[in-house]
Amino acid sequence: MPYGDLVAQRVQRFDSIERLDESDVTIEEREEYEGHIERGHVVYAGVDYGAILERVEAEADVVVWDGGNNELPFYVPDVHVVVTDPHRAGAELRYHPGETNLRLADYVVVNKEDTADAGAIREVETNVRKTNPDAEIVHANSKITADGEQIAGKRVLVVEDGPTLTHGDAPYGAGLIAARRYGAAEVVDPEPAAVGSLQRVFEEYPHLDTVLPAMGYSEAQRRDLAATIRNAAPDVVVSGTPHDLARILDVDVPVVRVRYELEEKNLTLETILDRHADVLEC
């Protein structure tokens, strides 16, 4: 979602990382867009979704709406897939519009099963079946990979996706899992090193578990983020945020990027698309 001058950002089109650089997008926007762009996909964003759709229809055959469960689809979907998180079991019912999306879903992905508690997975599955018994459940892992040699035996500072940690209520993300899995000698607590706006973030969100949210809605906040990392003085930064942190922050230590991919267990997304190929015309 765009921030800043919304009139100027009425319709946005991104087909390269360089276009993101030119547009001076926030860290949150990079977290949303970079993964798609790195895979060769064109990303549209903005505030006028009628005008956006006109542009999209002129160059694409299929529209993928990625709302992150923060919004209802602005376009009526032919296939509606919703992702749930057993690390936050119960959240699928507590928040709007996530709960409404759950009711509307054709398919519900229960993700991160390889790192979640079995009881939490059962709770999410029960909630899905009670709320939307017609939805088909896709059980899946979130396959985490990183350069483990750069993590093993090191003092690491973990930076995670900002919105997931703050208003998303998650105490940690893929970065902390990777740090522990690959044998970090120590996970540095960033809170004592926090400066400026990051100090206020830790005060407002006390549930954070020795991780630093990648807050960067302004240039001043990005400076606070870089200063906090320098003050923490780790050997390595382990970045679980979906964008390339090293591209926009000047830090003096290596940044190890953590990646994660969906690994379906019972029903693949490719199979789902094949089922609906006649409607999607793909």
C-alpha cells in the first residue's frame, strides 16, 4: 500500500527494483513488492483501483490480488485463497477483515506447520472448519533457507518484517527461526540499543522477542533503524524481512538474507489453478 503523496501515487506500476528506488517507497512497500518483482512479475499499487484495473487489463490475462489479509479484495475473485498462521492461532477470528476473508475463502492455507505447535495447528483447522466448512484446507510448511555458514557461531541481530511484528502481534518471524536453526552463538537483544522512534516501538509492543522490526516509513525512521543496528554491534545481521535490507541501509556488518517458500503437503497451488483454469483462462 502506498504512503506519502497519494495523489501522485494514484496508479503505480513497478517492474524492477530500480523503479522502487526511483519512487522512494517505504520499507513496508518494499516488503510487499520486492518478492514479486524478483520473480519477474509486474506489481501494480496505488489508491484508484478502478484506474489500476484498466491498466492491468490492458497488459495481463490474470490478476493476482495480494491483500495480505489487511483488506477485502477490491475486485471480485474467481478463486479466493486465504493464508492462516498457527504461530498466531486464533487471530484468524479476532480481526477484521481477516475473519471476513476467512468466511469468503474457497481455499485456506494453514502455513508454517513445520515450526508451529501441533495444538495450534489443530486450533486453526478447527476454527476454519467451524467458520467456513465449505473451504478446502491446504496444509503447508514455510521452508526457510539462509547462508548458515555466515550465522553459525556468530553474535547476530535479527531484523524481521515490521508490520508482522507490530500490529500483526507476532513476537518473531523467519529471521529468529533461522538464527537458532543455523547455530548463532548469541541473538543480540536490540531493545537496549534502540534509538529515537525505535525506542517508542519497543515501548508500544512489549511482546517482541529479541528481534528488531524493520520500521522505515520515513527517512528519519530508516536512520534510526541503521543507528540501532550499529549500536547493537552484532557480528552479523540476520534479515527475515522479505526485502533486501542491505540495499537501503548502510551497516558495517554482513547482512544474511533469510528466504522462505511455501511447501504444500496435501494440495498444491498449481493443482488449484488447474482446477479453475477454465474460469481463469490460463
